[in-house]
Amino acid sequence: MPPRRSHKKSRNGCDQCKKRRVKCDEADPCLNCTRRSLSCSYLQRIVTPRPEPAKKHPERLVACTPAPGTSLAEISAQTEAALDVFQRSLADTAYFVREWNGQDPELMHHYCISTCITLSDQEDVQHAWRTEVPKIAYSYEFLMHGILSLSALHLSYVKPEKHSHYLTSSTFHMALGLQTFRIILRKPTKENCFALFAFSSIIVAWICAVPTDSKDAQPLSSVIEMFNLCRGIITLLEFFPLIQKSPLGPLMGQDWSEKEHLPLRLFHGLDGQIDRLRSQLTVEVLSEEETSILEHAIDELKKTCQRIEPAHLPSACGLVYVWPLSVRAGFVGLIEQRQPFALVLLAYYCAQLYVFRSFWLIEKRAESLLSEVLAVIPPGYADLLDWPRRFCSHGPGITAFGQPRRE
């Protein structure tokens, strides 16, 4: 007789599972309710918000600190809302009829021999992705789903003849991992913060890499989703010093603050355009708060471009996420409202995406996003987009390690 399988007790299950007295996976919605097409609720469970950390964090984490005027409580609420939208979009294409199948060893094998080394050419970063992240995933199933999701997405890129097959598998694993991730993210601890940080990083890479060239794709909605989910990493701010000292430390990047006064050569001509944008902003009819948000976004756009200037290694690809992390939450709201000046700045951000276009994670993201911005922006702002339009047609790029340029 086979030994009885051990299982974890469900103490925070949904109302429906508690009523039926069955084990709940505590996802939102849970698997039992999803299979039975029931409305899943957690009205009896109260989540106590965490207090904001008061201590100051190291200077090298400056790129990941929240913008002035934004509290961690606000960021947590915005992240929860963004994750809810993200999960609902995945639920439309992923049907949870299983958790694992015979294809999963193939995905894990591909991740270990290929996907993990496409994310950086630095040995310590590669080691973290190849060895440390999977080790953590042995204890956190949601992170294992994240690894397999990223691997399947990479396979959909390198094996175009099976693109649809692997993309479906990638979406499926991301949806499953996200269910549990959302629950655990509400109560991060010193024990689970490493798994949460790794999965957050995978989400951001996944959102950026999902194809946007299909007829149903919406690059602008996708980049809004990326901005919101990028900022979700900040909810782990109090654990950053702990993560930085751990084997995952190399994934946190470096402090580029000393590079912020370099002249812009890679982004040739941007200095003059920044001055033009600041001048134009003074004549825009905006509220004081909107003006402050946009001024801050312009300043951070220039700083992040200056940080990219000395970059020549693929490890710097992560720099494309710094501006989304740096802008205030209100800026994302302006993009959602299709505020013209915010869209102009988003078009300038396309230049950052364009220089890293050799990476499979980014590739054609700049062109698709810029095309949609050009399609929705009012005619009176078109001349402000001349520079990003020219740059994204003929600008320089940074060659990615092990990734041939495909143009």
C-alpha cells in the first residue's frame, strides 16, 4: 500500500471551500471554484496591512525606491489591482485542468541550458538565474511555474514553428503561479521574500517579452501593465537589503547614480529635446499636480538615459525597467487617460527599448509601442515625436550576448 501523501492544512481558504469543508489552494480565485464556475470570495479573511519601513536603505538601491509622494501602502494597493487585471487577462486563455504534465521536464531543461543565460552575460547573474532561483523554487511551487512559463515563452521565440503551442503553455504556467503569488505577496516575510522577488522579476520580463505583433495585441495596454507590475517590486522594499546580501543579490543591479552627468552620445540629440519638452510643458494647460508628475518623469527619463550611456553589456538590459520604476504612480494614470504629453514621454521611452532591440525579451517592442502612440496622439503634438521616430528608425543598438540581431 503506497504511503499517504502529506499535505498542507488550508487555514485561509475561501468562503465557498470552507462551507463545503474541502481543501482550498487559497488562490484568488481558487482552483475548486474555477473548476465549478463558482464566485470565489474571502470575506471572512482579513488581511492586515504592513506598516511602512522607516529606516533608510543603501544608496545603491536608489533606482528601486518609490517616487516622492507615493507611500508603500498606495503601491501595494496599485500592485494588487494590477495583478488582478493581469490574472483576469490570463484566465481568458488558460484553463486550469491540470498543474503538471510530461512537457514540464522539457521546459525546465531548456531553462537551465538556454533561457537562464539569455538574461545576462555576467557570470554571477547567470549563476543566480540558473542555480539559485531554481533552488528556491523547489520550496515555492509558484516560482517553479514562473520558471517554466519564462522557458516556454523563450521556446515560442526560438521555435516559431511551435509558437502557439509554447505560448499557450507559457500562459498556463504564469496563470497558475500567479494565483499563489498574489496571496503570499500580501504577507511577505524574511523567508518568502526571495521567492517573491524572483517571481516579480519573471513577471516583468514576461510582460515585456509577450508578442505584440498579433492583430489583437495592444502595445499601449501592455506597457501600462508592465509599468504597474514593475512598481510591484517596490512592495518588497523593506527586504531589499536582505535580498541584496543573498545569492540573488546580483539580480538587483548596481547604483548608476555617478553616471547621471555623462553627456548623451548614445541618445544623440536628446539633450536638446529634453530642454524642448521642459519648455513645452510650461505652456500646457495642466493642474499643478499633473505638471509636477510630468516634470519628474522628464527628469527621470534623462537620468535613465544617462545610466544607459556607458552600457555595452547585455546585463544592462535590465535598465529598461528603471524608468517605469522611477516615475510616479500618477504618471501611469495619465497614460491610461491618454494624456497627450504623457504619451509624448512614452514615445521617448521607446528610444531606450530600441537600443536593446537585439534581446529576445524586447526585440520589436519599441516599434509596436511607438506606432500605437503615433496613432492615438492628437495632431498638435506630432512634431514633438520627430526625434523618437527618427531614433527608432536609425538609432544605435547594444548587441546582446548570444542573440543574433534579426532585422
